[in-house]
Amino acid sequence: MSYKVLVSDPISETGLSILNEAVEAEVTVKTGLSPEELQKIIGEYDGLVVRSQTQVDAHLIQAAKRLKIIGRAGVGVDNIDLEAATKAGILVINAPDGNTISAAEHTMAMMTALSRKIPAANQSLKEGKWNRNSFKGVELFKKTFGVVGFGRIGMEVAKRAKAYNMTILAYDPFLTEERARKVGVKKAELDDIYAQADFITVHTPLTKETHHLISTEAFAKMKSEVRLINCARGGIIDEMALYEAIKEGRVAGAAIDVFEHEPPEDHPLLTLDEVIATPHLGASTVEAQDKVAVAVCDEILQVFRNVPAQHAVNLPAVSEQVRKALEPYYELSEQLGSTVVQLVKGAPKDIEITYSGELTDIETAPLTRSILQSILAKFLGDHINPVNVNYYVKEKGLIYNVKRTQNSHGFTGLINVKISTEHEERSVSGTLLNGYGPRMVKIDDYTVDLPTEGHLLYIEHHDLPGLIGHVGTLLGQHEINIGSMQVGRKSIGGRAIMVLTIDKNANATPITALQNLEHIQEVKLIDL
């Protein structure tokens, strides 16, 4: 059987040749089409290959009556309406690994150029000057190199830095001592890197936790004359804080490939001689573009041959019967995963998911993926979805087990999610209550009754008279209104918890004030 494939954005000839040489595919290349032109012809095609130019919106998908698969030759899928594609039963795939080597090499090039002041020296010489004394650099040899984020790209950067005989400190929530030893780096915390590193490079996803991870506070902890490199995501480094740190002489220089807002307009960092910058070139190599095109075109053919896709980024189809049975539980499963990962200290090593009651007789794999997605999203960002989550679970070396039990503790259906880290083990349970929707009914060994939405304050404390009043008074002083409160204890005067729903998100000031109250052991803000 022959399938018609439309390539609507320019991709490498290497990738195109894979489709052109396949007997299953009849390929048409039409780039630069207007949305109206594309909508007129898309109904003829079974497959669509795009990069970032083509906007695959709901209107286009509605017109794509034959479309079975959309391939994005790259990582991001912001230009594709995943929900509309999923509803239409269209598989969406991408190529998450294609730019790894190019991004790692660009990082090393930027670090070398920064250390030897190559861009400024080049410009000076082209202006007819011969100012050798103005461009004295520093060696990379035997320097301490901090790698913040040790995924695929961070690891490739470390491999190359070892050739300079650098001491490599690596930070990643999922990095274990064993894995660090195996690849020849030292596992470190952020404060260790700040205190010791001569060069620091960032390779984390951009998430709520990593936004402005490198901030004024971080710069204050850094070794004098440190140099920073960001070829990952704009926003990981607080750019204005970096500007001030360079101006004040705490930071010797920075090499920046990505900005929080692109293109940067009149950016103060670009006025500094200590900063070198490139316009988001990490993946801009011939080889990287070949790799993403090859990966996507090859996977499209595999799907046409009924081989499961490895890099799908939207939900797989499930039967109507299963979909209806699971639909009420999707929100609950996602919020339980999000809650427990915000409670626990450190990155998960083992995850246990237990289904009880009516859920023991239903295929719960979609709920499991939803739970895993919400857990990993804290560390890896919003590009994690219920399909590609298994790929990242494997990449991070996570272990998860699914159990089933008939003991539902009186509930129609019950889900328990337990996470173990290097530091502790925490769990939450939830169910559906008629008239109330998803509810959290247990945190560790404490029975509660909480909504799985909004802003929650989780407080561990000694069970003493008047402490609840102190908490309420303090929150009132910070104009934070309490919607409801749940309390639990194991014994009078012993360890206890209180969980408050609050009307607005609390910033660091009231959280710190609560933690400083006598007899309070821990305060966690849970944002759902």
C-alpha cells in the first residue's frame, strides 16, 4: 500500500531520500504555502512533515481527512495543536535526540571563545588593530567545570570537557553516585558548584523550578571570576542579575546562545564586552538538521509499517469503553502525582502506584502514564506527555511498579501514589466522591479530605494548643485567606499535620515566617 506524504517545510535531502526511496511513500514537497493553500490540499495526504514554519492548527487538522501522522523535524511541537490531532486520531512524532551533539559542541565552542576572547580579538584585527595585550585569556586546563543538568546534552559536554583535563562537577536531580562514577564526574549539589566552579554551563529544561535558577542569590555564592555558558533555554539564568554581577566584577564573563525573549531587543547584556552571544544556534548544523529529518522520516515509515512509534508526543487511541471509564480519573491521577512530588525531598528513585476498587478491572495504563507525567514534569518541563513519558522514565533510570488490590477502604475506586527518594518515602491517596469530584483522602498515614486543585499549604508540627491560631494569624498578617483546613495527628502532643487551602499563592516571605514558628518542622507549598 502506498501512502502520500506532504513535506511543507524545508528539511534535509538526506531525510527526504528515506521517504523517496521507500515503496510505501509517495512524497510531495511544497514549502512556503499559505494556510489557505495548505488547507485546500491537505485532505489528499496520509502523512505531513513540518519544522517550525507550518502552523498545524485545528482548522488544518479538520481538513486533513486522511492524515494519519504528523512528523516534526525537531524537538518543539508548539506549532502543532496536539489536542486537535489526538481527537482526530492523528499521531504526532518528533526527534528529541537529533541536536544533542550539535548543542554540546556549540557549548564547548562558546566556552572556548569566552575563555580566549576570540570574538573581540577577531573584530579588533578586522578593524586593522594589533592589540595582543588587550585579549589575554584563561586556560581551560585543570579548571573546575560545573554542569547544571546532566541529561543527554550535559553528559556529552562533560565528555568533551574531560579532554581538557577539567574537574567536572555535575548536578542533576536524577544523577546517582554510581552513574557519576561510571562517566567520570563528581556528583555535586548546586551550592558546591557555585563555590568551586571556574566555568558553569546549564543544560536543564525550563520549568517553574528552573526559571531564574541562576539568580542574584546564586551569583553571591559563586567563586570570583566565574564564567557562565547558556546554550540550553533562555530564562534559566536571570539575565538582569547576570548583567549586574558582571558589572560588579563578580562574574568574569558569559557566553549566551539563548535569551528569555527572542530576539532580544536592546538587551543590556549585549552592551558588555564580557559577554559573547549567538542567535540560538545550538542545533544549527548540517548534521543536526540531517539527524532530525532522518529520525522523523524513518519513524513515519515505521508507523506506515505498523511498528509502534518511539517518539510520539500525543495520546494514543483507547477504546471508547475504556475512555469513558477512565475519564473521571484523569484529573485525579495527574493531581496525585503532582502533589506527592511536591511533598517529597529529592528526585524520585522508585514509584509505586496502587489501584483499588473498580479500577482493578480496568486497563489503567493511561492513568499510570498521566501520574508519571505529572511527577516528571516538575523536573523536565511541559514537553513531557503521557506518551513520551515512558521514554524519559527509562532515560532517568526510574523504577515504577503498578499494583492492584481489592481493598479500596470503602471507596468505589482508589489510587495511591508512593515515591521513594534517597531521603524519604511519601505517599498520597485519592478517590472520586459523588458531588465533590476528585478528592485527596490520605497523605502518608493521615486521613484528610481535600480538593485536588488550587493552592495548598502542608505543615508538619508538634500537636500543641494554640499553634493553629498562630498559623492563621501569621497568614492573615500577609493577607492570605484560608479557605479550609484539615488536621491530623497520631497521638496527643505528638507529630501532627495541618493542610490549608489558601486563596492565593504564597511567596517565600510567609513560608519562611511559618518555618520559623516554634514547633513547626516543615512547610510545603503545593500548587495544583
